[in-house]
Amino acid sequence: MRFAYVNGRFLPHREASIHVEDRGFQFADAVYEVWSVRKGRLMDSDGHFQRLERSLGELRIPAPRSRAALEHIISELLRRNRVTNGLVYLQVSRGQARRDHAFPKQRITPTIVLTCKRLDHAAAETRAERGITVITTPDQRWARCDIKTVNLLPNVLAKQAAHEAGAVEAWQVDTDGHVTEGSSTNAWIVTKAGKLVTRQADHGILHGITRARIFKCAQELGLEIEERGFTPQEAYDAREAFLTSATSFVTPVIAIDNHIIANGEPGSLALTLRGAYLREA
Ligand code: PDD
């Protein structure tokens, strides 16, 4: 049986529920985090906890549990669900209150939900060995994409557009014509001169924990990174392209908008960084 954790209780998945007037449900007034679980261990655990604290702080939602308590809940959840390879999903909303856009005047208790599921890392490995394709699409999101909120409708529509085009991911393009990031991943290219390029971590993108780890891996490998936006055209002409996220690690991109990148094979730097990431995270 699958279990979820809701507001202090482990419940069978199909019985786990939240209130109809939860502000996460009504206003997307909630934040979330996703950890990859590999061989029973949370990957990049610290980074994801720190970002959770930051997201909560930016929205002035009180932390519902201490980090130690959360770690304990996560390990119990993984044990009950017998997950050693997969992911953990955590969501915290401001809580439940009569529907009114402004924050409730009375103190309310945040809603906390945790779920986990198994993932087939071998299938992801095959995908990385083959490389994936992406499309570009206008970035239709709000001005604080650095906060990991469940306000994901533009991301949902972008991912759906990618799937309908036979691609795996959509790279969103801002009004200046620069790629910000994927619908659920950060976007990277390698220039002909061998420099890694990824969009600067301002309010326009999620500050990916995998992205930050790749900065460390790149530094150790003596690779140079330029933090700036790049256009779809620069990406079509790049030596390599790849994306990063907690669940996909580093995944080579072999075509963008039907333009084949280089020789259409996964790039060697992307594969080197994937190896380094899996050793270190
Ligand atoms: N997505 N950009 C966006 C918009 C994301 O949603 C994510 C993560 C990332 C990569 O961040 P990280 O390396 O910290 O996973 C970038 C998660 C996995 C999700 O929504 O399922």
C-alpha cells in the first residue's frame, strides 16, 4: 500500500486529502520541493532544505516543522513506501481559511503534505545516453520564478506543448528573446569555444539545486561558466545543449525546435557532468 503524510499523519494514499478551502488549492498559495532518492539517500539534501526555507520566507509562510522533524518524516515515508530509488515531494500551503485573497487575519496552521514514489533510474539513464529533444515556447510566467511555488499553470501548458510536439521539454523564452529555463528543468548550452552558458539566477528562473551543484562540478573540472541568457538561435548553433533537475540530473539535448545540435549525439561535456553529478550529489 502507498502512504502519504498529511498534517501529522501517515495515511493510505487514496484516503489522504486536504480541506476544500485550502489556500494552496484555491490560490496556489503554497510552496513545494522535490528531492531525488538514490540508493536510499536524499540527493543534494541540504540545498533543497535551504531553498524550501527561502521559499517559505519569501511568502511569509511559517515553517511547519523543523528540518530535523522533516528529515525524520521523510525517512519514515520512504520506509513505509519501500522506496530506495525515486523522489520525495513536499508541499506546504499557507493553510485553510474562508476564501479571501489577502492573508487570513487570524493565525492559521500551514498545511503540509508529503508523498514519494519510485522512479526507474535505469530508464532515465537510457534517456540520457540517447539524448532528448526540446521545443521553445514563450515564457508566460510571473515575475518571481525564483520562489518554488505550486503556481505552475504556465509550466504545465509549456510541458504539454512539448509533449504534443513529440519533445520532452519546453525551453521558455522571455520578451527579450532569451531562454529562461525549461518548464521543470534548467537550460544549458556549451558554446563552440567550450564555455558553459546558463541563464543568471535572478527572479526570472528557479535557482536549481542541481544547477548549483553543476557549478561546483564544472569548477572542479576547470570548466568556465557564463551566467547569461542565450537566444534559441545561439542554442541551435551550440556545440552541446543539456538540462538539469533533481529528477533528471544532467540530460543531454540533441535537438531544439527540430534543429539538430552538432552531430545529433549527446555532448561529451554533458555526459562528463552527469557522471560528476552522480558521484557528488
Ligand atoms: N522541478 N526550473 C523549474 C521551473 C523547475 O520546476 C525545476 C525543478 C528546476 C530544476 O531545479 P532542481 O535542480 O532544484 O530540481 C528548474 C522539479 C523537479 C519538479 O517540479 O518536479
